Amino acid sequence: MLRYFFFIIVFLATSGLQAQQDKERFLIFEDSVFYVYKSRLDSAKKRQDEKELSLTHLDLARFYKQSQIYTEAVTHYNAALTKNVNHSSQFAATVKNELAEIYIALSNYTKAAELLNSSLGYSEKQHFLQLQAKSYQLLGTCWEKQEQPEKALTFQQRSLQIYRDLKDVHGEAAVLENIGSIYEDLEDYDKAYSYFEKAFSYFKNAGNEAQVNALNNLADVYRKKGNYAQAIAKTQEALALAETYKNAHQVESAYKDLAKAYALSQDFEQAHHYALAYQDLVEKQFYSQNFNQLNALQTVYDTKEKQAKIDLLEAKNKTAQIKFVGLLLLIIVLIATAVLLFYVQKRKRQARLDVELYKQRALEAELETKAAHEQNLQNQIQLKTAALSKYSLSLAQKNKLLEEVSGTLQKLSTRKRMDIPTKLHELSNDLNVHLQEEDEWDQFMSLFDEIHPDFTKKLNQIALQKLTATELRLCLLLRLGLSSKEIASVLRITPDSVRVARYRLRKKLPLESQDELVNFMLKL
């Protein structure tokens, strides 16, 4: 019996040691940046250190902002402001400026302006010139985005003056570039070029990567002034610099500008080449950004999971120690040995069952969450599809209405009464011009691409001949399941013309005689 107790005691001591080793193994994960911030946050909470809490929330907010996980970033920025118990004006102004940048990125300019004006209240009162200049610069950006260039220029000029007084060359160059952008929007290209050139000079002398964007801006001015050769040369220079700095975003911008410049200079082969390069890079950047965000979220999840496991191991270690002490007491109290031994074994079995049950419930919860997420995605697709169909029918109804009005006005224009026929005829022409506008088709194409992003690309790849714009539109409407009558209304042609168009379209696609055209579109 004593040997049996000795064996159990040794076993429990070994289990406690193993739990400690497992804990040490999980602590290897501490090199994660998020884990460092999370550990600091937990430590500050235990010590009730409000200042450290506010600083750590700010670091976490910047971590999420860099990963473009803006919801979590806003949460931590607000937490940093709440925990600012010392009411530090400089800290509050800094946080509100950074928080405003997120709202600008989300196009919530009203909220951004509210935060920036609040930040200015701190910085102007305490003479925090650097923060004051930043607030003016961001307010200028807000007004520029809202297409109010006069207000934008006012705030950018204030920011520029402060940066010059501070001899902050980088800040001055950034504001110069913003002012150039405003003049470019006002089509005052000479002034825009002057400001862009100054910004480029500053960035180039400092060896700053921002010179790439400044070069692209200079090329834009040349292009808009019709000097395509200079525009192409500047953009090529910007592209080379962007590739040197490995700045994918600026490479993407250069490809796009080169495609525009070559197209305007009638070199459509080069324009097509750079347009394809731009499209390919945009797709890569999109997947890269999503991958980076997924990695960040995965890091957060893994860190929390590792912390939970460490907490569980600590609990197990404490449990093992309690059992060890209990068994020592059992050796002294031999009378209760058998009963207590049975009780301990029973608790072990129950603990294992509880752990298995917990794992099973956790797995079920995870599967339910994934199923709900997938259902939500399906619902979103269905909503967008319904919206697209509704939009196409709306186009058809609008075209029909405008055609009826146009026809009526044409009839009225034949009546010889004062100068009304002339005016009605002009109104009829205006309606016909409105019927030919492409804006609604652009919106329709954009919405369609959101739901079926690869449809157009696949269709062009498998087509035996290049499809015209009208044939491509016909394919999109067939993919939505519209009837020939509905398609005729949308395209402003007769149902017979739709049948002819469908017949010609079949000739350009790899279809057998027995294949249905609609089924072929639905399979793409």
C-alpha cells in the first residue's frame, strides 16, 4: 500500500513539472508584437496603472491601424482617450489627429473634422505647433475631399507656414504636395506644377521615398496639359524609382498613368500593355492586402489562444499541487486512504470528461460561427444580385419613359405655333443626348463586377472573336436571366434585334448547336 502511495506522489510531482514545462513552451510566443502589447495591457490592468493603460491602448490602436483593421483601431484609440487620466493635452491632440486619419480613410469627413477641431483646441491653447500644423493639414485634406478647394487651401497654407517656422522640411514638402493637388483639381496646372516641383525637390534632396508620388503628380500635370511625351518620361522615371523602393502602390499608380498617357497619344499597344500590367498588379495588391489583414487577425487569435492555454496550464499546475498535498495528508491519515484514493481517481476521470466535453462544445460553436458567416456571405450575394436585377429593370423603365417623352415632343415640334416647335425640338434633342449617356452603364458594370468579378475576364478569354461593347452588355444581361423583351428595353432596341444579336453572339462563342446561350453564361 505504501509503495502504491509513493508511486502516486511521484506521478503527481511529475505532472506538475510537465505542466510547468508546457507553460514555458507556450511562452516562446512572446516575441509576437501583439502579445507584447497584450501582456503590457494585462499588467497595467493588474497594477491599475491608468497612464500605462492609455499608452498601451495607443500602441494597440496603431498596430490595428497599420493592419487596416480600422474597427479595432478606433476602439483602442477611444480607450486611450478614456484612460488619459492625467488629461494630457498633447496626448489627446495626438490621438485625435491619428483617429481623424482613420475617419478620412473611411470618408467620414464630418467626424474627422470634429476630431481635428477638438485637437486644435488643445494644440493652439498649449502651443503644440507640430500637432497644430498636422491638424491644419488634415483639415485641408477633409475640405479637398469634399470639393471645397478654397477652404482646403486656407488650412493647407496655415499648416505650411507653421512647418516653415519649425524648419520641418518633410512636413513642408507634404503640404506643398497637398496644395499642388488642390490647384490640379482647380485646373490651374501651372501653379500645381510649381508646388509639385518644390515638393519633389525637398523629397529628392532628403532621399525620401515620397519623391515617387511627387514625380507621378508632375507627370499628371504634363498629361492634363496635353504634353504626353513629357508625361510619359516623368512617369517612367517615377516607375523606376518605385521599383527601386519596392513600393507596389506607386508602381501600380505609374502603370495606370502610363496607360492613360499612351492612350491619349494614340499609342494603343503600349496603353494596352500598361493597362494589363496595372490590372494584374491591382489584383495582386488586393489579395496581398487581404492576406496581410488575415495574418494580423490570425496573430491576434493565436495570441489569445496561447494565453488561454497558459492560463489553463497554470490552473492545472495548481490543481496538481493541491492533489499532491492531499495525498501527503492521506499518508498520515491511513484510515481515509482508500476512500480518498477512489475520490481522486473519480475526479481525474471527470476532469478528462469535462475537458473532452469542453473541446467538443468549442468545436461545435466554431462550426456554427463559420456556418453563420457563410450564410451571411450568401445573403449578401443574393441582395447584390437582386439589386443588380432591379437596377437593370430600372434602366429599362427609364429608357422606355424617355423614349415615350421624346416621341411626344417630336410630334409637338411639328405644330406651327409661335416658336414652341423650335424649343420643343431642342428639348427632344437634349433628351436623346441624355439617353445616350454612359454613366448609368458604368455604375451597372461596377455593381455587376462586385457580384461576378471574373465573368468579363473569362468571357473575353474564351471568345473566338473580340466582343463589341453591345455584345458584352448583352452577355451581362443574359447572365442576370433577363428575357429578350427586358433586354430590348434596357438596350433600346427591338426584340427582333435582340434575337439577331444573340445569333451573332453565338457565332463568336465556343457553342455547339444544341447548347443554350443562357446556360453557357450561367456556367462562367
